[in-house]
Amino acid sequence: MSNNDSVDMFQVLCSLMRDIAYSASPERKFFKRVICADGFTVSVQASEGNYCSPRNSVGPWESVECGFPTEKDPVLEQYAEDGSAEIDKESGHVQTVYGWVPSQVVMAIIESHGGMVGGELPEMVDDPDYEGN
């Protein structure tokens, strides 16, 4: 196992451990993975344990944490925790999370992939600090 493999495995394990810890919380809701019309999928989460604002489990949220999309999205990449993350051959997901993604950006990404056809989103409101491009 190479050093890079060890680091990748460590990051995945840390993420899974965090998800398990927070999913055990009775207040935390785990939102089903978003599925877009063109087949793109991404996890969109918000709670006290996610990279979101406000950082609570009540919402509504101005920014959310996205994770493990099925492909790199150029708009989403600027929020990547690990910009060099690659798509895992087994899971088919980019192996990183994207923190504090403004709600307007999440909706634009979903629309750019043909709209949402499955899954669910946290309750979101516009991020007043977002200065769209």
C-alpha cells in the first residue's frame, strides 16, 4: 500500500466515522443523496456536524456540505476540502467533501445537471454573503 493509498483510506475512514457519530444523534437528519436528470449524484448534508451555516441541526441553512459527487463539477471544485481528490473506482464517487457551499450554488449545480429527480435537500435559504459570478 502506498503512502497516497494510506492517506486516502484515512480520509475516507474519518469521514465515515464522522457520519456514523452524527447519524446516531436523534436531532440529526441524514438527507438522501441527490440524483439529477443527467445521472450526476451528490450528497448534500447540513447539521451541527457538517460544514454548513448555521452549524446546527435545525436550519434553514444558507450554506451546506456537499460530498462524494459522481464527477468533478467545476463550480463545486472551489469548495473542495481536497482539490486533488480523484474518483474512486469502486464507489464511483469523488473522494472529498465540499464545505460551506452557498445554497444558491447548490441549486445552480443541480440545475446544470438537468434538475433534481430524486433524493432530498436540507431546507435552504439564500446565503446573504454569496456574491454570485
